[in-house]
Amino acid sequence: RFLGNRWLAEAGIGFDRNIQLGLKLRSSFGIGGGRFLVQENQKQWSVFAGILGNHEQPVQGDGKNNAEAVVGTRYHYFMYDFPKLTLGASVQVYPSITEGGRVRLEATGSAKREIVSDFYLSISIYDSFDSREPTTGQAKNDWGPTLSIGWQF
């Protein structure tokens, strides 16, 4: 929700699964607020902070509830002439409130380019990190690329 003078309020739910990090399912709900540091026709840059609660079900063992803070930033750049182009990047840091010393980090970068009228090619890369000690040989970090094509209507 956009508020006056470039302020914003956010609420959201999320569902994550990352077997490489030993996570079968994480369901979360959070609220927060932030501010656009740059808000122009071709670019937007915002910072935000909030709090969220989640339930994590590991690959092995019992699930548990957690409370976390979140601090992050997002940047988007848009070109509206042909070929249309959108570049984006975001970073969120999640220090745990209920598990002392645990910190998670989520980062993404993306590029989406129009090839012909409304037909797009997109590439993105993500990185997920969890400082919690992994279980059963699982990693602390996972990253990967995504390549997609699509038609926007």
C-alpha cells in the first residue's frame, strides 16, 4: 500500500520449499513498512523493515514456529520503448527473534527483455542462506538461475 510522501506499508504471506537447505515447507505471514528512496518513471528503489511469524517443517524432525525481523531493499529499472526491459534486484535479511544467532538471507536479481511485441525472455538468479546448523548433511547456502520465456497480454 502506497502512503503519502513516498512511504509504504506491506503485508504478505509466503510459502517456501528448499530441500537443499533441509526445508520441506516454510509458511509465513508478515507486516512491515518502508520508504521509496527513489521513485521515478524509470526507476524505483525502496528500503523496508518488518516482522514476521513462520512455521518451518524440516525434511527430518518436528516442525517449529519462529518469529523473525526483516530488513531489506529492492531496486527496479524500467525501459518502456521497444524493446521493453526490466531489471530488478532485492536483498532481505531475516534475523531470528526466537532462535538466538540465526540469520537468513534471500537475494534475487532479474532481467526481462521484450524480444518481439509482448513476447519476453527473462533470466533471474537467486541465493538463499541460513546460518542454522544444517541437518543430515544439508547445505547452509543454495543458489541457482532461472531462464524463462513468456507472452504478456
